[in-house]
Amino acid sequence: MTTPLPEEFVRAMRQQLGDDAESLFVALDAEPAVSIRLNPAKSATTYEGEGVGWCPWGRYLAERPQFTLDPLLHGGAYYVQEASSQFVAHILRDDDLCGARILDMCAAPGGKTTIYSTLVGREGLVVANDINRSRTLALADNVQRWGMGNVVVTCNEPAHIGAFEEWFDVVAVDAPCSGEGMFRKMEEARTEWSPTAVEQCVSRQRDILTEAWRALRPGGKLIYSTCTFNDKEDEGIVEWLMSEYDDEVVAAETVATDEEWGIVRSTIGVAQCFHFYPGRTRGEGFFAAVVRKREGAVRRTTPKARRKVFAPVDKRDLAEVVRWVDDGSKMAFRLVGDVVYGYHGAVVDDVTRLAESLSVIYSGVAMGQLFKGRLKPEHPLALYVGLSPDVVPTVEVSEADAVDYLRKQDIGAAQFMEGINVVSHKGVAIGFIKRIGARCNNMYPKDLRIQKL
């Protein structure tokens, strides 16, 4: 890094950490670790690496590859995610979340969302919200790549989400913060930091947590996290939460950690807190706290519907739609405009309530459009883990062909069957292609194509 650490940050950390601050400063000027998280629903041999202790799917890599040119990244076989952030998987590892509802309140770009998507399974539901529309578009892309088909991406103020009162089994708030934990990876994090920004973040964090608590059902679990070190945004916010909600806050089950991980543990009342400091832990700066809401009667409410979004799929077309997925008997299908979307039957009513009240960017799995009783598939369906393996041919292609495909260039037609095919690399689907005689129509979305040389 060429930009020095902000002087006021240095003073604050020396006051907060004492002698330990110096080792933190040294670490923040060292090279960061490179890590990924595998998608357990898409078995593929990716990069070899050492396991991340607190996440069964996490891997440290010896060096940073050219991820952009790796077809497996575009197929959702893994997510490039900083190791410390993967700790939320460890916090929830003993919870039975199959079929649960999880709210990721500040979700973009989607790293933690994809963890929650894995944990709840195809019959569960994750609501991934962000207030910035451009960030939600990137979030939706990552959700589509991950391919679980169980996420609703929304773009709303926290108060709009909080109106789904006592609705969620887990609410995770990865709060907007001053970003001190990113000082090693992002030079702009150093230049944009200021004490004023810290105070502004504290105010925003309280507002978000107010709505998060409102949305959490009695007995549910709250995870609060930041990528910053300072105690105003970390311990201070937890203290505020304990004071604000008093006897509604109870202890969550003990989250065990291994001493060799280097995580600094503490408690504030009943809240378990975890600090990740570069130099002590193998990852970037991160803070997390976990509590539960006291058990009690659930007064689950939702806002009134403001619009009708979904239309039923004509019964004459259902057989055509169902044949594209491996669990069609458990799925429900709806039309949004002229595009068919698929949802697990257990959550389709919940998705309908969300779509009728919130600004939804993406949900379920976009399957495609119907023309004369036949489905023209859309790209997300190729990446869906429930795509039927028998509906169209799957063709394994070389890495060179896979990259050319992702650049939306022409690739040899002879390897494909006539009509629509799934393009696969190392067993991971990366999109659709249509062979028409001696040529192929590359169906990869133009706005996703690789442009890097």
C-alpha cells in the first residue's frame, strides 16, 4: 500500500488495543490471503488449497489466479470470498435451517447470501436486500450463478423489510461500516476513512438493527457483523442493542472456536462477540456478534399487497415447464410478464407476499419464455442445480472453448447436438448453446460476457 494508515485511526487503535495495535499495523501493510468458498451443490475440482478452519467449504489459495478467465467461477462452482467473512457459516453450523427463512439485510454483493442459500436448502428461502440498485444487480448475478433457486433479491429501505414483522428465523445484518477491515485490500478504504464517517455509520447501524429486530421471530437468531475494528461500530452497537431491547435479548448457543484460529472472543451481556485481526487470524478485519430473541408468541404480519405480480402458467404449458427441472412435482411456476419463474412449492406463497409489497429485482429461477408450447430457456436455468440432466444434451467442452463461449464468441458446432445444448466444463454448467445445422447460436447473455483480454 502506498497510502499510509489514517493518523486518527492509528491513535484510536493504540488506545483500543494497546501493544497489540503495532502488530495489526504491520499486518495491514502485508499481502492479504486469497480464499474461495466451494459450492457443495456443484461438485467440481477447482483450485487446491488449505481448508479454512471455520468454514467446511472455504479454501486458502497459494496465489491469486485469473478468476475472471475461469469458467468454473462463471458456473458458480465457487465464490471468491474473504476467509473471515465465511465465519457466519460457523455461527450457524449447529442450526437446523433446512426449509428456514433467512433475511440478509445488507446483502450485496452476495458472499454471505450464497452461504445462507446453501444452508436453507432448495426448500428454504433467503431474502437478500440492499438499498443500492446497481449493487442488487450484481447480487442477483451472483445468486443466479450459485444456482440454488431459493433467493429473493430486493432493493428496499430497511423499514420496508422490517414491515415483515417476526417473519424470519435468522436475520443477518452485515452492516455498512467505516471499512477499516479492508485497509489491507483496498487503498480507497484508507483514503475515504474519517471519524465523521464512523459516527455516520453508527447512526445508520442502529437504524438498520431496529428494523432487523422487528423482522426477527421470537426464538430466532440475529447475527450482526462489520468489516471494521473500532469499538463504536462493533461492541458499542452490541451494547446499544442490549440496552434497547433489554430482556428480549437472550443468549444463543455457544459458538465454539479453535484457539489456533486466532479469533479474539468476548461477551457483552449475553452476546457472543468475535473479532478477526489481521496478524492474528488468517483473513481480513471482521467482527461478528450473535444473540437470540426471547421465545414467545409469534405475531407474524406482512404489509398489504400493493400490486399483483404473478400470473399462473397455463395448465397446457405445465408439462413442458416441469420437464426442465428434476423436482417438478415439488415446484410451483409463475409468470412475470412473459417469463416463467420456478419456486419450491413450500415458499411460493411467501415469495408472492414479498413481490406484492417490495421492490424485487430477482427471485427463484428464471426459466424462460414459452413459444407455441415450448420453453426457450434463459441463462439462469442452465446454472440452476435442479436443471433436469435429461431435458437437453450436456456437452463437456475444453477450457479454451469454455472461455470463448463466455466471451460470446463462436465455438465449433460439431461437438453439439442439433437444437439446444448445455455447455459444461469439468462437470459444471456454464450456459446454453443452440446448434442450427453447421453453426451455433451462443446463448450466453451479452451483458455477462468476459471482456478481459
